Amino acid sequence: MKNICVVTAARSEYGPLYPLLSKIRQDEKLDLKLIATGSHLSGEFGFTYRTIEKDGFKIDRKIDMLLSSDTGAGISKSMGLALIGFADYFCENKPDMLILLGDRYELLPICSAAMNEMIPIAHISGGEITEGAIDDSIRHAITKLSYLHFTANEEYRKRVIQLGESPERVFAFGELGLENIFCQKLLSKQELENTLNECKADKNYHVKTCNERAERKLKFSFDDPYALVTFHPVTLELESAKLQFKELLKAIDLMDINVIFTKSNADKGWRVINRLIDEYANNNPEKCTAFENMGELNYLSAMKYCAMVLGNSSSGIWEAPSFGVPTVNIGDRQKGRVRAKTTLDCNPNFDDILKAMKRAMSKDFRDSIKGAINPYGGGNTSEKIISVIKDFLFSNKIDLKKKFWDIKF
């Protein structure tokens, strides 16, 4: 039996990892060692490790590393704590492989600690480009620290090879998180409405709406048009978060549409966005609600029925096309990622956001995206990933002395 260590640091990658975690747990030849770190262990982000436990997973270790700070120095110090905590864990446990998904800053020190203990790393969702975020550089750095690579499509596979990784270790199997759409039964509108109302009373969800943790019923029905809004700081733009989010709120004010906010990740500058969400929810209880963490099933169910996905989250690029739902993608945070026809890009100012929202609601646009293809695939990605990992581990194919794959110009 081989020990497979999987690390999750935020809700944004736990959801996509869920199908893979489930299949590793069921595999008789693999022993899952799941580590929760980062915002999962923070009360400010809803103690989302409880969602992991509620899903039936045993957390092998909780490694605290997140300082209560959204400054550059605070992020750097959190990364330092992660390096110390994971150095201890990897030294003690020596898993046969480490699996990481994505590009968050927490992953870079974790990869460094694994590298020093000669633990091979399998990286999911490499080769992508997000020019507006520091995640772009982190993602490519993780690629060079990793041994196996599982990309979302062939374009991203080629980019990983361009970074010097051998083609025989790079696999384009589709976006892992799309399995959650195709492999689980999503809630009906009424079930979703009932569940989210119950969440308000369940302290384990740590929902903040209107600056309260008390029970508060939704004031609108899911039969009414609503936007699913997630907005994160654009980490390569200084002091832009507050200005851009205020422009978004001004546009929402002029639209006859309800809003479900999901709060920001633990990125540099997250506090101002979450504070503005609380203030807006407090002033507009008839048309909006806000969640620190909806949970994957609730979130995808809400996406299925929404009029549009609005903001700058990768979920609007990855998942929304599978529902045929329009995405209004604001600013440069996702600049460089492959898009479906369902995505409308706009500048982060009031006029452009409002124009894009009106376009997303128009019959012409909605007719034009019927049958749109999601370029991120969707299927049995997790099974393919596990098959490759088992082949490399049980056939002794891993040689950490990687040769740089040169491209002939």
C-alpha cells in the first residue's frame, strides 16, 4: 500500500479535489493522508475543515499557518510558518506522493518542504495563465517542483512541456472539479432554498449575513433571477480591490436582480472586500445574502439556477460553461485562461460592468450560447489521475533527477 498525501488549504481547491479524495479513499492499494491547512483552520473563513469532516474524510493532520493579516508581509510570514509545519510533517511521515491542486501561495512552501524530503509531487491544474494575479508565477514555480502533471486541456499540457517538463509525465485529463457537476445530484430550487435557510441556523456553516451569525431567512425566492457573485483581490494591482468592488456594487444597484455573495479567499487585500459585502448585505436585505462558505453542493446548485456568474473567480471560467450559464468576468485576474463562449469579459469600471450584465441577461446572448462547449472537459478525470499515479508508484518509474525537456526552435 502506498501513502498518498493530499493537502487542501482553501475551499477553492477542496471542492475540485473532492472526487479524487473519494476515489483514493476507496482504493485498496492507496492510503489517503489528508492535511488541512490555511484558511480551513481560520474562524475568519468559517472553519471550513468542519465541512471536510462532515463529508466523512479523516484529517490526518491540521497544520496551522495562516496569520490574521491580509498584507504582503503577513502572507510571507504565513508561508514561513507553512514551511516549518510541513517540514516537520514530511520528515516524520514520508508519504510516497504528495498531490496538490492549483496555484495558491500556501502551496509553494509546501512543495519546497516536500522537495527537501525527496517526496514526488503530482500537480493538478498547471500550465494555465492568470496574468492579473501573483498565482501565475506560483503556479509555474510549482510546475518546476513537481514530477507528475495533470492539466485541464491540451493547450495547458503544451505549456507545461514548454516549461521543460518531459511529455511522458504530463497528462491532459480535463478539469478535475467538473466531476462534481456530472457525478453528484444537485439540489432542486426548493431544496436549495430550504438548505440555505437551514445554513443560517447551523453554526457549523459559520455564515455571516448582515453582520450577524444569527438565523435570518432569505428574503427572496430562487424562482427570481439572481447573480452568483464572487470577487477576489487582483494581487498584482496595488489598492485596486476596494475601488473595483465598489464599481461592481454600483452596477448591481441598477440591475433588477437578486444577489448571492460568496466571500473572498485569504488573498492579500481580502478584508476590504468582505467588509463591503457585509455592509451591502446589511443595507439591502431584500435582494441579497452572503456566505463565507456555501459548500460545494450548495454552490454548484446555486450556479445551476443563477442568471449569471459575476466577478473574477475561476469558477465562472471553469464550471459555469457546463451549465450554459453566462459569466461576467471582471478585470484581469483571469486574463490568459481559455474561455468558453459563455464568458463576457469587461473592464472593472461601472459602465463596462453594467453593460456586460445587461448583455448577459439579454435573449440574444443567451440564445447564442446554447449548446456551448466547455473547453475544460469533464468526465472521469480522477480515475485517470489515480491510474497514472499508481502506474508510476508501483512500477518504480519515478526518478527525481529530472532532465530538462528542451524545445527545438
